[in-house]
Amino acid sequence: MRAIPSRLDVADSPAMRILTGESKGRRLSAPRGLHTRPTLARARTCLFDILNPRVPGARFLDLFAGTGAIGLEALSRGAARAVFVEQSERAARCLRRNLEALQLGERGQLLRMAVAPALARLTASGDQFDLVFLDPPYEAGQTTPALALIGEHAGLLAPDALVIAQQYHKEPVAAPNFLAELRQRRIGDTRFTFYRRSIDEASS
């Protein structure tokens, strides 16, 4: 299995800093070890070049959030709110520190739990999101099940919401019928796939 790079290995690189917006250049806290994989700066730049028109004022859901680099970048670029879902206590501690250090706690909420109960809780509370980002562990086969879980809680998606999956470029992914693929973008070993509700689903 391909080794997952440590956040420690890249802690002093741009991959561990906010790229732009109100928190531009601020460094992010990260846990030691091989269990939390960063979205590198080049990939994040590409992602937000695509998303940027939708980010200001958006409600952002960051699943498998790790240290929160994606959701924190969205907040720095003007997202109204971000909810971070992360099961690992070590990663969640870093995420809390990042929210506090960047003074984004009023707009960021951390749910330290697995994705399935988190989606159930957010559905029960009537939340909706404009952008849903998921970054399951690479080569763990979790992207397809995670997309299916989002389908079970489709009420969380605003009418024009985007769902963005980040995965290893060779990982096979089968999206549920309620999602229509819009585009893919590959950067190195990383592939981003962008989805919206299918026309049939949105009109039903």
C-alpha cells in the first residue's frame, strides 16, 4: 500500500498554511504521524480556483476534515459557516487549535464523530449546505460509501449545492444515482470529482 505522507513532513511548507483571504499565510497546527494526509498547496489552489465564485457566503461541510485545511481555507475566503466532521481525537484537537488561532470559531463547528452519525445529526437539526467536501483516507475504499451516505441525507444539500470528492486518482468510485458528475480534475495523484444533484432527483 502506498505510504500516506505525514503532515509533520510538510508542516513548514505552503501546504500547511492558509493560501489566501483574511487568514492568508497563517500556519496550521497538525498532528505527528502518518494518519493525517494533507491536501497539498497545489491541489488546494486548483480546487479553490474552481470553487471560488461559490465560496463567499457559502455554507461549507468538510467531511473527513483532518486538520481542517479545506474548510478553514473556505472560511478565510468568505464562507459564512463551515462544519468540520472528524473522528480522530488527535486531528480534532489540532482542528480546534486552528479554529481558535485563526479566530474562526464563531463561524466553524467541529463534530468529532464518524461521518454517518454526523450526517444524521445535521439532518435532524435542519442544516443545509451549499458546498460539501469529502476526503476519505486514500485507497481505503470509503469514497463510494461516503457518497451513498450523502444520498441518504440529501436534504442537507441546498438546491444548487456542489459535492466534491477528493480521492487517489486510481480509486474506482461509483456515485449514487442522485448525483450527476460535472467534471474531474487531476493534480498529481489527487483527483477531484465534482457532482450536483441529478436533474431527475432535483425535480422529484
